[in-house]
Amino acid sequence: MYQNRKLYEKYITKEQIELIHEYSMKILEEVGIAIENDYALEVFKKHGAAVDGQIVRIPRKIVMDAIANVPDEFTVHGLEQSVTIGEKHDPVNTGPSVPTMIQDFNNGGIYRDSLLSDAVNYYKLQETSPVVNIAMNSCTDTPDLDKNTDDYFTPQLALTLKSVTKPIYQVHCVNTENYKKADLIQANRNVLNFQKQFYDVWDKYVSLTNCCVLSPLAIGADVAAALIGCALENQPVIPISCSMTNLTSPPSLAGTITHDNATLLAVITLVQLIQPGLGCVYGTVTTPTDMRTIQLAVGSPESYLMMMGLIAMARYYGIPVRSGVGSSNSFDLDYQAGVDAFMMLEPGFMGKTDFMLNSVGSYGTYNLGSPEKMVLDEQTILYQKHINKGLDITAEKIMFDTIKEVGPRGSYLKGRTPKAYRQDHFFPILFNRDGGKPAALLESKGTLIQRASAEVEKRYEAYKAPDLTTTQKELLNQYLPAGYKF
Amino acid sequence: MYQNRKLYEKYITKEQIELIHEYSMKILEEVGIAIENDYALEVFKKHGAAVDGQIVRIPRKIVMDAIANVPDEFTVHGLEQSVTIGEKHDPVNTGPSVPTMIQDFNNGGIYRDSLLSDAVNYYKLQETSPVVNIAMNSCTDTPDLDKNTDDYFTPQLALTLKSVTKPIYQVHCVNTENYKKADLIQANRNVLNFQKQFYDVWDKYVSLTNCCVLSPLAIGADVAAALIGCALENQPVIPISCSMTNLTSPPSLAGTITHDNATLLAVITLVQLIQPGLGCVYGTVTTPTDMRTIQLAVGSPESYLMMMGLIAMARYYGIPVRSGVGSSNSFDLDYQAGVDAFMMLEPGFMGKTDFMLNSVGSYGTYNLGSPEKMVLDEQTILYQKHINKGLDITAEKIMFDTIKEVGPRGSYLKGRTPKAYRQDHFFPILFNRDGGKPAALLESKGTLIQRASAEVEKRYEAYKAPDLTTTQKELLNQYLPAGYKF
């Protein structure tokens, strides 16, 4: 059981939560949401919503009845490991999709396009990670991926299945470009069935799909198909809102929170109408726009605050909640990247949320990454988990007798390190804790990034490929990219 | 009025606070505190405490009566600016004393001893800082300071007074080495009178003095003299506890909090007995020991937690409270330095505390610093201040009419940037917010440290030396180090 410290209570009141709820209902009833999918429009019409072209206006009763079916928690199974997502459980963490560019510290930190081999490295790090418990399927369409086929999505998924025993998370990424063998809803169903077949598990959740809405107040064609495909295959989804203030959502934080809340409730309503009781997570990674650059400000205090507001809303509805991200706008693995990682991860660990995407490894406004940042962000997460453990204040732990025995000017250092010390303390790796002259430390220990690179190499060596059956290997071999087959 | 979000309430209960209080009283009554100063022992004896050699055992009534006199808030005056320290007010921030070593980014980031010219640069940055509002008097005894005199403390203070219009904070640093002209209590009184004379202000607080206790449960000779000198001259003090778990305080966090609380209450009792109503701040910068290296773990989750516990204790007694520090064990201005700065500053800004030492510029376990880190930590602090402002959730800010007008798939970007956007958003400098290819960004913007160096230069140019009277200049000239006189 993970302690939920509900830090969000420090940023929003019950009355404010109810105000946001009321206006969200008003938005769904009076403004409506656009959905680029006829099946979805039919579902809403059948349940009594007003459908006008692609705009659906949803009475609050339909919404509230539908979301009441969302389960408090659910489990996603992988090859050998599983994760349970819900308020009582540890926040579940994914790594990042391999980014479009890698900062390559084996080559002086130059920036280069990522390749399939980087995706494999990312799987190795996620598989061996002390904090990542669900691996992100990379669908980055790296330059070395053969795209002259009518399906270059499944080869990438096959590579993930080949590489990890942990469960798999996917960004909605089946689209008309990478999957031409079927219409989009069927394409999503095919992909989910491929996973079921691989695991030979047909009655449990074996996939978790990220579905990004299109702000303001819309669900795009690709994502609608992913949502419907998952609902029909009875596989859980995480609808995500990633609005940008003053561009795709209102200029105010309160307006953006309300907008996002309305949109997410509409999406969750849709999948619950199709498959009542489907595992759903209320997802938010909404971000301010920096109007000086018209950029998504990925590491920002406004993001932190909007996450707190949206976590409160999800808890109000009793829906498991997702936050993000250990990411940053920084294009270097520097001080800014550290500040942003700590700030952005905090709502997840102390907030708290039940799922976190991109919790390690990402920067450069999501477009850049490095294995080194993955292992460093892991340390930041372990810091936050230790903070969240909190203080153990009991008469025993106050240790009056020891204080009396040592007395003024005495020393506590004697014999073996006491149990109370070991219980209360955390030891980071990579982060320096040595003392002495900095030049000597630099000489003997190297830079933080050099230490991180060494740790990455250790992890690659520690990695063990999953032990697959002949049937599984044969299945994957039909799809695995050239050079990556068994 | 600064919003106190009382984050510490998430880490400690009322019952736990009372348990710590009870054991603290028991420590003071049964174990006692060692004080290396006869005057202090006499004061305690006179008020009814049991004095046995240098050990004082203090009945709880004496403690509670004495600390009841601590004012909720007080003001410290500088040449042109003043600060008020108390719960209702913004956290007051100092910069660091110039560290013993500087990471010199004008010379490729090499480490070198700091010099008096660095101290002057630190004053320039503190004077022009958007977050530092009380300047730290550096008493680092740099290699270029003439130490063949019977007073090489006042020359350093004179340099501070020459450089800043903001009020001045000093670490207790008058000692038998740097001040041989008088006994230690008188030495402290002389220094405070020098400040009164410089400002020609005799009835207000013109100095604020940091007094570090000696864990476990002791007040060393130098610090006792500083406390007594300040109390006699009616100038405020910040007693500080900087225990190291399992070395100078119990191995558990709860034990260390209790130990520190007892010690700080003893010190505050001492000065209140001498000067009832004296401005006092309950100060903590207690830190775990990393038993692998036997080092002070300056950036650590345990530090964060102990700060939360100690803030709660100070609020319980109604005493203004200090936290620290934007510092780190890192010996480089890197990702670890960023993570640690955010983590360590948070109890101050969202905790919240009334005063923060070393809030900018420090790393290398306090022994290292750079002007670049000062300006970067300022950004981190501005992030936290923006987070602490919180969410403004009102019907007006939810902007339903705008949401309705823009509708699904519309754009919020039109005309001038709205007031709601400007109210809710914060714009960092130095931290990257530009998009595009990272190599191109690096080429056009330089590294974060290069941008910080450019900002430091701008700040040196923007700095204006205080406008002093002839009398003030003559007074300082009697002491200013050679090469730094008017």
C-alpha cells in the first residue's frame, strides 16, 4: 500500500472542485465535444446524447452513470510480471518511447536520430529498472525501420514483446500510414489480438493504451478508433489530455483544468458505454504555452499546478489517475533538466497519482532523450518515494534512552550501524556523496554523466532477454524487423 | 502576505508534534545541555535551572515562559532596504557566504580558491537579485585577506557594508583567531556597534546573526559569546542546528528532530532570559549522514523530511522558522545540483518557512559555489514562488463563455495575450523554452551555464554601489582591506 499524501489538497478546495465539476457538466451539455468517428457518434446517440454532425452534447446523467462503472483498480499482465493500477498501489511508471533524437554521450553528447538499436536499449533499461514497471512500446518510426510495408506498426510491437517480461504500454499509434491492412478500429483490434495471442491470454488485460484527445473538446479519428478498438477487445485505456494554454485550451489554468476535465469525462463515458467496467485511467499532461516561443512548456510551475487540480478532479470521481512526466524543455542533461524532473514528478509521487508516463529519460520537449537521463531520473524517483514514506515518529524512534546515554557532546557513532538508521535513510547511486576537493573528486569519480553512462553499461550487461517458447518466437518472427529476428 | 500552504502537515500529525515536545522537555530536564560559557551558566542558574559543571538542566516552565516572549515577527534594517521575518511574510532569502572554492566558468569550469574579489561579486549578485533580500556577510578568510592583524573580521564586514544596501546577515564568525582585541562577548558587541555606527541607527535591528549549536546538546564557546553579545546589544539571532544523523544526533529522523528541537529551545531560552522579546528564528539545516562516506548528505530526502518535522515544531511554539538550503553534494553544476536545489528549497517555499540561508549559489557540500549557480537557483525559487501562489479557481477564471465561443476544435490564440494568461503564467529566464533541433538550439543559445554566465555579467553591469556619506566612507576606510578602500 502506497501512502497517498494528497498534496493536491493544498492547492484546491472542495468548493473549487465542485465548481469545476459544475462547469464541466455545462460544457458537455451546452458546448459538446467533436468526435471524428461514426461508431462513437452512434453509441452516444443510442444512449440519448444529442448528436449534431460530429458534435455530441452529453446530458450529465449519462456521464455520471457511465463513469460510475470505472473500476477503482485493475491489473495489466505482461510475460512474467504484472502491474495493478489504483489509488492504493504504488504509482506505476513507464519509461519513454525512444525519442526521435538521442543525446549520445558515447560520442561526446552529440545529437543524432534514434535507431531501432536505441529502442532495444530503452527496453533493456526499462526491463532492468528499479522504478519502471510497465515498458513503453516504442513506435517512433526510426529512419532504419522499413516503412515500405502495409504494416510497420506490428514489427515495432514485436520488438517490444521480444525484449521485455514486464507488461506493455502503448501510445495510440496505429494509424492509416503505419497500418494499411484494415480500417482503424479493426487495426487496433488486430494489434490487441496479436498481444493476446503472444501471451496466450484471452480473458485478462494484456495491454494498456494511451489515447490523446484533441484539444479543444475533440477526439480525433485515430484516437477514437483506438478507444473503440480497446473497448471492443476489453483492454484498458488511458485517455490523455495534453492541452496548451491559450492555444488549444483557455488562457487561465482554471479554464484549462475545466476544459480538460470535461474532455476526459466525455472520453471515459464513450468507452464505458461500449464496455461498462473497462479499466480506465484519467490522464493529464496538460502544459502551459510559453507565449514568447509558442512552445509547450514541459517543465513548469503551471504544469505542476494544473496536475494538482486535475488529480483532485479524478479523485473526486473515483477514477484512477495518471500524471506525467520527468521531462523538460532543456536540450541538455543539465541543471534545468534536474529541476524540471523533480518538479514534474512530484505530483505523481506525493500528489499522488496511480500511473506516470515518461517518468524517466525524456527531455528536449519530449523529442530528445538519453539512456543516461533514464538512470538519473530513477534516482530522482527513488528520492521522492523516500520522501513519501514520511517520518516515523514514535516513542521508540525518538530514542530518548540513547539520547540520554550519549548525552551532551557525546558521539552516536559506535558499533554497527543501527537498524533505526537503516530504516530511515536512503542511499542514492550516481549522485555524489563523497567529500573532499572537487578537482580530486572529478578526477576520481568523473562527471555525473560519465557515472550515469557507466551505470547504463552495467544495466545492459545485467539484462536478460525473456525466455520465450518456440511458438512465441515463431509468431514474433513473422513481424520482427530485419536484423532483429530470432 | 505570503500564503502558508503548511506542507509539513502532510508529514506530521498533531499527536506526533506533542510527542516530540514531551520528549524534548524530558531531554532538557533530565539530560541537559552543555554550554561553554560562564555568563550563560550564570543566567540559567539565576533563573532556577540546575547547573552542574557546564551542564544545564532546564525545567520546562522556564523554557515555555522564555520562548513565549519570542516575537511573531521582526524587522531588520539595512542601508536602504529592510526585511520583516515572520509567518505572514515572504520567506526572506540570503545568498551564500563566498565559498572556499569557486567553480570558475570563465576559465572552463576549473576549481580555484575564492578571493576577496569573488566576495565582492557575490555582494553584487545579492544586491541585484530578485530573490535575495538580505545579503550574507562573507567571512571566508580568503587567501588574499591580510590575516596578520588583531582583527581581520571587521575588514570583511566593512567590505559587505560598502557593497550592499540590503540588510546584512552574518554567520557567527567572530572568534579568537580573527578578533584578538577583546574577549569574545565584547568582540561580538563591538562588531554590532560598528554596524549601528555605520547606519547611525541605535534603536532598531541592523544585523541578524546565525548561531550554530554544537550537536549533540551543546553550545560551543564562540557561539555562546555570539548569542550573548547579540542579546546584550538587542540584535536578533537565528540559532541553527546542523546535526548529522548517527554521528552527532540519533540515528533515526524522529530522534534527530527531537534532539534538535530540545537544543534550539535551550538556545532560544538563553537569549530570551537575557533579553526578553529579542527577535529569534528557530533554525534548522539538519542533515543525514551518508554512512558509506561519513559525509553530510546536503541534498537528501531525509533532510527534506526532517525540515518538515522541525518546521512543524517551530509553528507549534509560534516561533519564526528558518530552513535551508539550495545546496547539494554535487561538485558540478549538473542535474544532481538541480534536483537537490528544487528538493531542498521546497520546504521553505511551500512548507513554508520565514527565512532561508544559502538559498542560492551553493554546492559541493557548502564548500563550492559559482555565480552561475546563484542565478540558476533564483529561477528555481521563482518557480516555487509561482507554485505557491496556487490555482485561482473562480467562475470568472473558468471562462465558460470563452470555452463556448471557441468551441470544439477552435483556437484560443487571437488578438492580444489575455489578462488571465498573464496572471496565471510565469516566464523563466535562462531555462530553455525554445523548440527545434537541439543541435541548432545549442549553437544559437549556448549551454545553460553559458547563458547563466552571460546573465551574471549583465547583473554585474546593472549593479550600483551604495551611495554612502563621507562619514560612512571614513568609518569603513579604517577597516577596508587594502585595494578595496574608497
